[in-house]
Amino acid sequence: VFFDAARALAKRVVGEGGPAPAERAALAFRLCTGRKPNPNEIDVIVQNYESQRESFRQKPELAAKAAGGAEDADMAAWVMISNALLNLDETVTKE
């Protein structure tokens, strides 16, 4: 279920976040945490996205699993970023 939530967030980020990875990163972070990310946070997310995308380009079968069927390295990378953002302490309220 949690990975399905990451896929849904990734789909929204790709659809609404604009063409640039930094714009998408900012949207994903804001949707998860309720605040705008600082420049360092955006840089970390974009670097992780680029690393994930490159890994998925080299292994399209893993991209298909992550993206939910299509061998789409870009979407698979955003799914992984979304999964990480959904697991942030700042996203998950702990009491």
C-alpha cells in the first residue's frame, strides 16, 4: 500500500511539477512536508533523482517493477524519490 502511495505521488509530481527536476523536487517536498524546501534540500533530491534515473536506465526491468509496469526510468526514479520523501520524519507524524 505504501509503495502504491509513492507511485501516486510520483505520477502527480511528473504531471504537475513542470519539466525541470528541481521544480518536481520542490513540489514533491512541499506535498509531503507542507513547506517549501531550501536550496540544499532541492539539490539533494535532484542528485538522488539523477542517480536513480541512471540506475533504472541501465536496468529497465527494475524500472518496470518500480513504475508499475512501464519501463520508464524517469517515472521509476520519481517513485523512489517519493517513497523516500513519504518516509521522512518530517512527513510522518510521530507522537
